[in-house]
Amino acid sequence: MQRRIEYMPLPGIPAAARNAKDHDLPAIRASIETFGCIVAGEIDERTGRLVVGHGRKEVLTAMAASGSTPPEGVRLAEDGTWLVPIVRGWSSRSDADAEAYLIANNRTTEKGGWDEGLLVESLLNIQQADAGLLVVTGYTADDLADLDAAMAAALAGDMGGAPGPRIVDDDDDERPMPQAQPPSEFRSFDEAIDVDYRCPSCSYEWSGKPK
């Protein structure tokens, strides 16, 4: 089916029969009030029920009931009903298929995690540009300070020394290869002294049997 955006009456959009995902409703509301309602959710054409957007539907319903001004992206019907943008054109193959997509849509986002270095860099830029925007990302100034400190500590740990190369024995067991430690300084000799050995790499000269 071809995907499309359709403006649907908010009260007439049924939720999924079962949805295990919890929502941070104040955070969702702050996002909608700041950025507008970009897409309110996705409908399963087979069941006519939401598979994505339950938190947004709940927030928008509460906003409409409280007499709030419709956020950008929401239209008003002649009778004052809020019309919200819904993605249409996808059909599940079964009830299990619909529920699997609902869970997968949330779980795949959770499993993705963050590149914390880029996250800190982005949040710092947002904070410097507009401190108010930092709040609607879901991160506070304290969260950012904690992330920044953790990244600095991790970087300091990396600078202190990384594990050496690894070797694999016949049983495929990995163990760290000991790292050679260079001497802190070389003993100096008179240029005229006779020596038995000379390092071809660094030209260090010495006498006596190597240990």
C-alpha cells in the first residue's frame, strides 16, 4: 500500500488492544508544544487501531480537553474537533504481527543506545544556542554535566594506557600480551670506549652478555 498522511479526528482514533510501553507524558507534551505535532501516529489498516503514537494521542487528547491552543501541525474541524496527522497505508498480517510491530518500533529505538561523545557535543551546542531547547530534549543541565564529567573521566582513563595487543593460543583463548617497558633513561658512555653491541634502531651501545 502507498503510504500517506491523513488528518483524522483525534477522538475517533482507537488505541491498540494492548500496549506495554510506558510514556513520559510531560516530556512528550513539552516536545509537541515546542516543535509542533509532526506526526501523531501510525494506523494499522487491517484493525483500524494505532500501532505507533499512543503517548502522543494521550497528550493531545489532554491538551484538547483543557482548551489548549492546537499545536502547529494540528488542524481544527468546523465543530472544533482536533484533526491530527496520521500515517496510513500499512496493514498487519495478523494480531500477533501488529503487536510485534508495536513492540519492535519501541524496542529497536531502546537497543540503539547513544554515541555519548556526539551526544555530549550536540547537547552542549544546543545549550549554548538556547538553554530552553535543552530541556525539551529530555536532558537537564545536571544530566549534561554528569555526561560531560563521565566522558572526561573515560578520556583520562584512555590516556593512561590502553591494553596491549592480544594473542590467541591453540585453544583460541585470548589473553593480553605483556607490553615491553622501555628504560626511563640510557646510561651514557665515553665515545671512545670499546663496546660489544650496538642497537641498529636507536644506536645504543653496550658491553657484556645480554640478559
